Amino acid sequence: MTSFFPSSLSARLGRLSFVQHGGRLGHHKGSHVSKKTGASLEFSDFKKYHPGDDIRHIDWNVYARTDSYFIKQFLDEQEMRVHIVLDTSKSMNFEDKWKFAQQIAIGLGQIALKNGDTVSISRIFSGKKQLFTRKGARQAGSWTTYISRFEQPSETTGLLEGIHTIPKGTTLLFVVTDALEPNEDLDKLFKQLSTRCRDVRVVAVRSKSERTPSYQGDIRFIDSESERISEVTMMNSVEIAYQLQQKKHQLRMMESAAKYGIGVLMTTPQAGPEDVFTMQMRRQGWVR
């Protein structure tokens, strides 16, 4: 792995797996690798052994060559196909949100790949929809490299335009975004997402200054999407009004998400990717 994504965290992600909600595995038969092994005699891939894995599937020939334990994986009639929609709107380029969002997308993909599942990511770049798909633990490196090379966001299009990039048959859908769109647009987005996948999870990334602004004096704000300019004199009453408006927006967003059965994790780059995956997502019941 590159320095863009810590190798120590990558190793820890190999011991995590996604918790499926609502029995959404098993709707498709076929050609994708499941994290469950042994249901078929058709060999698919290798996975590094971790305590708790079924030792009956250790490949001793590989051990003799490498002095490391690897588990054989087989094709299963059940499958998990994970897809990630990455928000590439201009607001994602504020402070350190973009690199953090990339790290979240990388980590989600590594969990899927190291469990032998299929993962894909879509984004809109230069007005074109881009889709990238990988499968199996051996692809974790190329997955990390691909996402780490994403250009900084410059789009004015919203997430609604990216709905059609979601592959059919997706069993677990993640959306990595700052969720700063108007509540009406978020409600439409959540409604459409719920029709594309039965298990949708939103990782909402907000920078420190977006959550608790610390500006003082006369400030000129420029909306990164509309380029509209607002001049404000920052004082205590303005900060209080901002906080109230932000809480109102967040509450309505959470209500919309709950209405459509969508999980939301609010986080910030200051937490760091390791805390998100090993602590926050565990508390949400998203991984184990």
C-alpha cells in the first residue's frame, strides 16, 4: 500500500467484515465470490488466514511455498456485491474532506475485497460517469492505487446524477458525501437510492470548520457550488444561528434517511480513518 493509506490500517481491515442488514444476501445465484466459503467445490481465490477462519480450508501447498497460512475460497450461490458512490461536487474539496473521503472509499473496498467479495466505485468526472470494479483479495492494491489518484473535485453536478452508475444487483451500497445539499434534494436522493439497493449506508463527512466555525470579524463566504457570495460579520449570535440551522438540516436529513431505511454515519476528518472503521462503524453495527 502507498503512504496515502496506512499499511497498518489495511492489515486491520482484513479482519473486519460487513454486517448485512435485513437478510439481503442470497438473492442472486452465480459468479461472484461470497465471504462464506465451502458451499461449492469450484475454487475462486485465496484469503490470508485469520483466527476464527475454518482451518479445513487452509491450503497446505501454498503454506509449503510461502510459510504463510492462506484459506481457499470457493464460489457460493450467495454473493455480496458492494458499491460505493463518491461525491465529487466542489464542496468536497473544502479543507481536508476530499482525502478523507478517498480513504473511506479505499477502506470500504479493502474490507469487501479481503472477504472475497466484489466491489465497485462510481463518480462523475468531467461530466462523464466512471465505474471501476474489482474482485478478490489480490486486487486490494490496485483498488487503493486507483482511488488515491482521483483528481480533486470540480463538479457542480449533484449526487442524483450518479444514481444511474449504480450496478444492478448491488447488495450493499455506500455513499460517501458531505450531504450539504438542501433537505429536499437529499430526500429525493434517499428515495431513489432505496430503490436501487435494499441496504444503503451514507457516510456524511463534515470538516471541523463546517461543524464549528471559528471565524472572526468580517468574512466573505463563497458558495463552492453556486459561487454565490455572502458577506457576514461573525459574532456570537451569528454562530448560534448557524449551529441551529445546521442541527435543523442534520435532523431533517436523519429523518429522511430513517424514512427510507438508510443508515447514516456522521463523521469528520479529524477522527481519522482508523477510528471510523474500527470504532464508529462497529458502533453503527456496520462491521464486525
